[in-house]
Amino acid sequence: MKDTIIVDSNEPQKIIDEIQKRANFKVKVESLDQGDFLYPHQSVAIERKTGSDLAGSIQDRRVKEQVTRMRAEHDHVYLIAEGELFNLPHSNMHKNSITGQMISLAVKNGARIIPTKDHGNTGYAVNRVFERHRDQEHLEQTQYLKRHDTGEVENTQLSMLMQIDGISEEKARTILNNINFGQLIDCYSHPGEAGPEYAKDVITGIDGIGPKTVKKLAEAFT
């Protein structure tokens, strides 16, 4: 059975046609509270902005609020920037202001930005993003990406912890000084009395280890 994706009813018909033409998903068209394209099964949301709409939403801070709301509700958030972004006849925004805001959305708000040429190109991009999440391709890159250089660290368990984004050598040593590595893995892989909540309680109680690190550990070992 094909997965269902949802397209906002305000989106141009050419984009909807392009997505449906590929017939890789069941497409439902309805009004969306946030985002323009949604893949509920994989928690992926995409917002589409034309150049002029992007410039206007930067000026009134609407795009930042939209991305923030999507990040609160969905695991994966994308912003499609469609068409001409800089030489806008009805906008006096400097190109550096537009570029700076897109950088901020990517770095601070975690939105991945995809430029597209037109409606047809946007429909193709939406379909491909959803396909890659359906096929779990967004996970494959982590198998090859070395997040931290472990340098001369010879302790395998320490090195493994240091591969998790946001965990330095100092944090890794602090964690292992408070909980056995095997116990850490068991807590997440065997829910029960000594399950993820137990691990969370132990790790949260370690000085210098905050909620973000706890979440990263859960994502890595669950």
C-alpha cells in the first residue's frame, strides 16, 4: 500500500500534478495548518516560498515563526525557495539580508533549504524528498559521517560516544564515569524496569549533562 502525503489546497495545480504524475504516493489535497507538503508517516514537513513571498515573510518575520512551528511538530523540516530570490522588482531587500535570513533558518532553526526553478521543479523536489525519507536514505549518511575526530583516543567506548553530535571527549568521559557503557545500551535496547526512562534519569542527574545531550543519546541508542 502506498504511503499518503498531504498537499495544501492552496498549492498550484501544476505542482500537485507533478507529484501525482510520479504515482509514488497516495496524494491527499486538503487545508494544512502549517507547511505546504506533509508526509505524516515519516514526520516530514515542507514549506514553499516564492522569491517575493520569501522576502515579504522575512520582513514581517513570518517565515521564522512558520519554521519554528514546523520544527515543534515534525522531525524533518524543509524550506523550498522557488524561482528568482534576489532580483525582485517589488522588493527593496538587499540580497545579503535574504541570504542572511536563509542561513539563520538553516543554522538556528534547523530548516534544510532547497532552491527550485519553477512549479514543475518544485513538484519533483517534493516527491524526491519524501521518497528518500520513505526509503530511509536520510539515515544512511550517518553511517559514513564522522562527526568528531577522536584523535589519539584509544578507548573504543569513549570514541563511540564522541561520534554522537554534541558529545565532546570531556562529556563522554563524564558519562562513562557515571554509567557503564553496556548498561547504557541495555537501558535503551531493552525497555522495562531498567529501560530508557531509567537511563534518562541517571544521565540527567550527571553534572554538566543537559537535556540536549540526553536526547542525542536516546536518538543514538534507541
